[in-house]
Amino acid sequence: MRLVLTTIFTIVTMSVLSPMLTLTVLPLVPVFLVVRQRFRKKLSEGSDSVQQDLIAWNAFLEEHIRVGRTDAACPDSPGMSWGVLSVLRLS
């Protein structure tokens, strides 16, 4: 019910704002819906794959950043971790 009302209100609003644009866009909506339905599975699988890759990269980076921050302090410079010291050496 909510989807139907939202669709009706959207079409009415579009018609008020630009009737010519509404008449141009409305015939394309069924084409969009058919294409979306046809490729839904492929898009979903691709999206899931990318999200899993991002999760893996995030875990990798978080672990390595955490290691750089939690290393023991450098004996030569109290209060500076090895991660900070190595960054300073690269500069």
C-alpha cells in the first residue's frame, strides 16, 4: 500500500513540476524495471563480492595500523612507538 501511494505521489509531483519531462520519463520506467529484474542476481553477487573484499582489506589495514600504534616505545625516544619512528625516518 505504501509503495503504491509513494508512486502515485511521485508521479503527481513530477507532473506538477514538469509535465513534459514526466511524459518523457514515464514510458522508460517499465524498461528500467525489466532490466533491473534481469540483472538483479548478477548485481547482487557482484555487490556481495565487493563488500567481502572491502571487509578483508579493512581487517588487514586495521590490524597493521593497530600493530604500528601498539608496538613498544623506542628505547632511544621515550614515548614514540616504532610505527611513528619508521614514518619519521621515511620523511
